[in-house]
Amino acid sequence: MHVETALERILASRSFRSSQRCSAFLRFVVTHALNGQQEHLKERTIATEVFGRAATYDPGEDAIVRVKANEVRKRLAQYYQENAAVEGSVRIDLPTGTYVPRFVFPEPAELSVYVDVLRERRQAPLWSRAALAVVLVGVLVAGFSLLRPAARTPYLKEFWGPALEARSPVLLCPFGSNLYWPDPATREALSSRLPGNPPRGRYSIPIEPGDRFQGPFSYWVDSYVHLGDVVAAVNIGGVLSELGKASQVRTGQEISFGELRKSPAVLIGAFNNRWSLQAMRDLRFTFEDYTYIQDHSTGKQYRTTRDANGHAVEDYAVVTRIRDRASGQFLVIVAGLLHFGTQAAGEFVTSEEHLSHALREASSDWKQGEFQALLRMKVVSETPGRPALVILDPKPHRTSR
């Protein structure tokens, strides 16, 4: 099957035919890539030619391209999840951090990508299963990139070097959050206080004097995975696959300290991930009081900025790369104050561009050593912007200062 045929099949699918903008975006990037015009696949060009933005378009103020690119990636994942691979078909992928599509052509050799998920000990709620399905589908899709030659990614390879050298697979460890879920009558009563068709995001619903809600409230423990954590896990698993390294997913309470002692690991999230908080407790940047990042060197605190409606407009995250003193294993932590920051931190550690910009001027000690990077990112339409480096500390342990 030709790329053009695969594209038309995708655009005619249920995943894309309901969104003209996503369809136009995908057709634009695929067509220009096939024509060898990758120089056109820049954020500003896509904004003006696909979405009709003016020539004065500022990506820092208008995230339309990033928002739609994320949506296209989700729709592609949905398409490949719902449609079994057709023998001889070409797979179209849009890797994170670029607008240049990737075409995966079938090969006669079998591809084996090892992804292991512990069997759940109880029936999990739908949201948890759906989120994990996205993680696994994303990692498996990224695994197909093993069929193509490795890209020139010196900083990525150096950043993940200790993990690549380890014998055991890398553990990817997103944690679930606890969720209170009211009965149907209460949900209907509370939902009626929201504006019609509210966009995705967090809302505060006031409780009026005299309100009496019927029970019971369901309490789901470790059952809800934040979207940003899922995206980070997908991106990291994909890059590890590209670098030829197997990964295993361990979620929530399923991960034990014994496992962390045996394998390199990536801890995803902060306030909902007890292992992240424990591993960072003696470092320069820590997460405190469920609300802020503490810089123990300067005393400064970094908090999420919200607009008048309570929606996040700026978030912070910390990327930590250490040799854990308790387990002795190579450990990476990607964690934000909100899941926006976690998603952006995941983008940072999977992007050659971001890593090269941050580490080019840094001491070479980090290659086999440690560092913490404080990141800041804007949030537009519930989508994180590009992570900007605020501080890079190659000696993050407070006890070593």
C-alpha cells in the first residue's frame, strides 16, 4: 500500500472524518514530506497555511499548531487501536517534538517489542484501563521505528546511556490518583451548575447552603491516570524503543522497592508518586505541600499560575537524573506541579533539540552523573507549550554541597 492510499484511508476513518482541522493538518504534513519539502513543516508555516493565521503569528501566544498536533497524535493512536494492521500497509506516525511525519513500511522480518504490564489484581475502572491502553499502544507504535535507521541523537543517547547499558529493561512508572465519584443524581445536580459544553479542564463547583446530596460516593484508589502522565510514558517508551532498549510498565501500587533495586527506572509524576517524592527528598528541587516546587539553594518557590477562572496558564516541572543512593540504580524522574508539567518534562527528555540546548554548555560530568533541570512552560487551551529551561544544576544533592 502506498503512503497516499494509507493517508486517504486514515482521513476517511471515524477517527478523522469528524475533524476538518486535524485532517487538513495531517494531509499538509504528509504531502510536504512526500514532496521532500520538510522545510515547510515548521510551526509558523503550518499556522499560516493550514489554520489561516497572519504572517505575524507568534507561537508563544497562540498554541493552535501544538494543540492540533497533539490531537492528531491521539487520533492516529485511536485509529491504529481500532483498526487492525492490514498486511502490507504503511503506517503513518507523527513523532513528538516534530511536525515531520514518519512512514513505517512493512518488512518481512518480525518485530518483537517487549512491553510487560503486571496483571491487575482487581477489576479496574474504565478510565484506568483506557489510559493504560493508550500507553501500551503508544509504546508499541513507537517500537516500529526499530525498522528504520537510528537518527543522529547524540544527546539522547548520552542522557539515556546508563539505562541503555543496563541488562534489565527500563521500568516506566506512572502512578494513578485517587478519585471520588458521586452517585448519578449528585453528578447531575453538580453538572447543572457548569456552563453548557464546557471545554476540557478543571472546574470549581460551588456548594450552596442547604445542599444535601445522596450517597454513596465511590472512592477509587490508584485508579485514575492523568493525561500528561500517559503522554510522558508513551513518549519515553517510544524513544527507548528507538534506541533499542526494552521497557516495562509498572503502575501505582504494583511497583515495589525491590523492583527499583534491580532495574533502571523512570518515575512519572510527583505528588501522586511516592517514589518520586522519596527519591528527591535530599535534592535541590523538591515538591512540597501539594502546591509548589521548593528551591533549597535560593529559598524560592515555584507555583502554577492560574487565570481568573482557575485554569492553569503556566506550570513548572523538574527533570531529575541521578544514581539513586538507596537502590543504586540509574533513575530519571519527570514530574510537574500539574500533569501539564509532567507532559512537558517527558517531551524534554525525549527531544534531541531540548537536551542539546540544555546540556551543550553544561559540564560533561552529567554524562555519567547527575543533574536536576527546572522547567517552565505556558499552558494554552489545556495543552502545555514548549518546556523552557530555568535552572540546570549538575550537583543536585544538598549533602554534597
